[in-house]
Amino acid sequence: MPPLIGKILAWPLSARLLLAANIGYLLFALTMQFGFGDQPCILCLWQRIPYGAAAVFSALALVWKPQGRRTAALLGLCALVYLAGMGLGIFHTGVEQHWWLGTSGCTVQPLRGSSPEELRQSLLQTISPPCDKISWTIFGFSMANLNIAFSLALAFFAAAAAAKAARE
């Protein structure tokens, strides 16, 4: 292994890089939502969960010393939650491409009510956008597509860092 890669995969730098990637992803998603008004669908919200979990695991890997089995286990958990996030991204991409249906939370609910007050209350309820409508792309890739690649890259990195920590 080249010395630079060995340094990057070594604790504590690997845990710091993972924590920074998780925080960066979540800040980007929140900036898109609150800064640019890009309302997330339910699957978009679910795809944030693995990054939150991995942020906790990578922060714990920084706090709990010395490195070894505990650090390897925490970094390994990061790799697993990234793979789960990649699965969510694949599912969301399939919904966007109409390969399969999304969850019940992926559809816009029709207005219900028999009186003006019931219709008004139905209108005031927060409605998340449908999961098959792509609201933002870069170079032809949706956020769900990018999440697949980002999650896979982070899973490989976390797994390599976990393997290095287990050896040391």
C-alpha cells in the first residue's frame, strides 16, 4: 500500500474524513431544502438517515481510544450503513425511472373533505412531492443517482479503514 493511502486510511484521519463527508452531505441536503426550496420526497428524507448514523459512528470512532477492534467495528458499521444508503438510492432511482412503484408516502394524496373547512384543513397539511419527479440534476444525474455513487465510495473507504484499524 502506498504511504499516502496508508496515512489517509489510518485512524484518526479516516474517521475525521468520514465525519466530514457525512456532515457535508447533510449540510448540502439541508441547503438544497431550506436555501433553495427544493422540497424532498419521503425517499429523499430516508436517504439522509444512513449519513446521520455514519456521522455518529465515525464520531464515536474518534472519541473512543485506542484504536483497534472497537474502531474497526465502528468504521465497519459506517460501511454497512453506507451500503444501506446505496440500496435506498437504487430503490429511489428505480422509482424515478418508473421501474417500480415507490412507497405509499411517495404519492400526492388527493384532497378530501365534504365541507369547506375540511377541504381547507386538507390543503394546509404538508404534502411531500412525489418520489418519481426529479427536481434537480447535475450532468443528467439526479440526487438519488449521486447518492448511489457517493454511498458506494464511502462504503469502500470505511471498509478499507476498518480493515486497517483491525490489523493495527
